[in-house]
Amino acid sequence: MKFKIGLVISGVSFLLTIFFFLIFKIVFPGLKIALSYQLIFFLFLAGALSWGVFDHKSPLFGHNFWRGSKKQPVMSLTFDDGPTEPYTSAILRILNQYRVKATFFVLGQKVELYPDSLKKIAADGHEIGNHGYSHEVLPLKSPAKIRSEIKKTEKLIISLSGQKPELFRAPHGWKGPWLKKTVQKSGYELVSWTTGVWDTDRPGEQVIINRSLKAFKNGAILLFHDGRGLEKNPDCHQLVAALPVIIESALSQGYRLETISRLIEISRLKLGSHLE
């Protein structure tokens, strides 16, 4: 899929390059532009579009919330691609043991498989975010298809928890030019993350711990997974084993662990007081 998106980006960049230099020729008919400059312009466009699509922090296609206030010792732990058992329940037990709250970005198809897990997330007071229904990447999807992905999962979450989610995280964090507006019109805030620890690669418990500890900073949003896309039997045991150490380290360093919505609230309150 990444290759297909890359081909589309190349095609769009090529057409834009032709269009730009045709306009340039009409406005300045006497000037000739070397092929090398046209190639540089094409590469610049392709690079900019790729940055906008694949970099989850890029504001090119609209701002998304990926870090909280740098002045507050608060972080968010987030879990994507669930619920998946027995891992979601194990993570919930650990979070409850340390009395911290997290945000779970759930997939609609996984909610259909594990409805009781979704209910448990809500009952334990954690935040539920929308991660789409099928984990399809969205840069080449139409606004109608994006809305369908959002609304199908939203209906499931509401029916099982009684809560309407307010946050949307795109699969892989990939964005297209109409994602931000479509998400907003659907009643959501678009969010991503500060650091992903790549726990789905199963690099080992200690590697997950080390990557997480290096990511600690004010306002950080850490990306973990209690599933792996729509895999039927993902292996998340390394994260489950690493999570107590990660939480203990954060708390011992004076960090508070909150949901993303709380992180957003703290960040905006801080901004408001600064503006006053």
C-alpha cells in the first residue's frame, strides 16, 4: 500500500510540475527553464507530499495533536489496534494496579470480536478513541469512505459503552488532504503520538522498556499496541511484561499519566493562562 501511495504522490507531483511550468510559460513567454530545475521542482513537490502523508506530526494537511504542554510533567500512554485478548485485560489489570488512566484507540472489527473487553475499558474509566473499523490506511480514501470507517466504529463504541468517542487516530498515522476536515465534521479531534516504541516488532521486553524510558518528556504521548492490525493471534506479551517497569519509572520520575483528552485540556489551559 505504501508503494501504491508513493506512485500516486509521484503522479500528482508530475502533473503539478507540468501545470506550474505551463502557467510560468504563459506569464513569462520569453523565459526558458532548464530541465534540471523542473526536476528539482518535481522532487520538492514529491518530498513535501510524502512528508504530509507519512509523517504523523506533519501539519501539511492540517494540524493534529501529537504532544501536550512541554511545561507540565504529564504524559499519556496509548494503545492501538485492540481490543485483543488476553492482552487488553492484562494491560487493564496493570493500569488499575498503578491507578493510572490511558487511552485505547480501538478498531471496529476487533470490538465486534471482543465486546466485553470494550465494556471493561469503559468501566475502568479509561478513554476510548476511534481507530477506524478495518485498519485500512486512509490517504487514498474518499471522504465518504473515511466517514464510514469512523461511524461504523463509533456506533459500536456507543452501543457497548454509552460513550461517544471524541478522538480519532488514523491507522499508521497516515493522512490525506481531506482527512482532517472529514474527522472534524464527524465530531472528532485528530491525534497522533510523540513516540512509537515499535512494540509490534517484538524486539524484546528490555528494548521496549529502554525505548519507552528514552521517550519520557513533558507532554509526551507514547504509542503502544494491544493488537497488531487485524491479526487474529497477535503476540503482545513483551509489552505486557514491560509495562509495569515503564509505569513505575514514569511515576518515580514525577510524571503523571493521564488520558489524551486530559493532556489536551491541560495544554489548552496552560496556553490560555499564558495568553491572559
